[in-house]
Amino acid sequence: MLAVKILIGILILFMIFNLFKAMMIMLKNDPNQPPMSKYIGRRVIASAVIIGLIILAVMTGLVTPNPRPY
């Protein structure tokens, strides 16, 4: 359970890093740099992996969601 939470935390940090990397490329507008879409795409893939991990963890019972209020 702790490993899943740590992995999700690392992926969130990876998303934030790629967000700022894309921002720096957008602000510099240097044609020699890789395209901004490369880092935005990495961010989208990381978010899809996070959602998949959360769904898998809930389905297997590693993580229990909060109960719904009545």
C-alpha cells in the first residue's frame, strides 16, 4: 500500500517537473529546443498512469476510498 502511494507521489512530482519544463520552453521560444508538446505529452501519460494505478489499487483493495456520507 505504501509503495503505491509513493509511486503516485513520484509520478505527481514528474508531472510538475514536466509542466515547468514545458513552460520554460514556451517562454524561451528557442527553435533548437525540443517541442513543448513532448513535455505536455509526458504529463498526460503520467496522469493516465496515475489514474490507472488508483483504479487498480481500489479494485485490488490496496487502497480503500472514503465512505460516502449519508
